[in-house]
Amino acid sequence: MTDASNIREHMDVIGADGVHVGTVDRVEGDHIKLTKKDSSAEVEGATGSHEGHHHRIPIGLVAEVEGDTVRLSATAANAMLFEEEAD
């Protein structure tokens, strides 16, 4: 698993397929909280987006942190299945 201390605010979060999943708001425990502005993002094949809410994804989905990008081990659509509402 990737060291969560390398994940910073405003980093892009992308799926293994290169599709944008969200933008880091902050790390909370073992989850990445995404910014609200990305909560309405449409990812092909994903369901359950709820506009105006923060969403969280498990740190365990992080494959690597490179530059200003958090790359996930799951495709964007699959990562969205693991999302939880934070508010």
C-alpha cells in the first residue's frame, strides 16, 4: 500500500484506465476525501454520483503517487463503486 503521507490536497486522482476520478480534498484516516466539485463528475459505467457531497475512496485502491497524481489500481468506474458519501 502507498504511504498516505505522500497524498496532498489538490492532487488529481485517476483510475488505472487514465480516467479522472476526482481531486483530493484531504486524507481522512484510511480514505481519500474528494472535493465536492468532482462529486457530479460523470464517469462512464459508474453509478451513484451525488452532486454537492464529498465522496471518499479507500486508500487501499492507490497504486502509486507520482508528481501531482494519485493513480488507482482500479479503473475509474470500478473505483466509483467503492465511493462512500462523506457528508
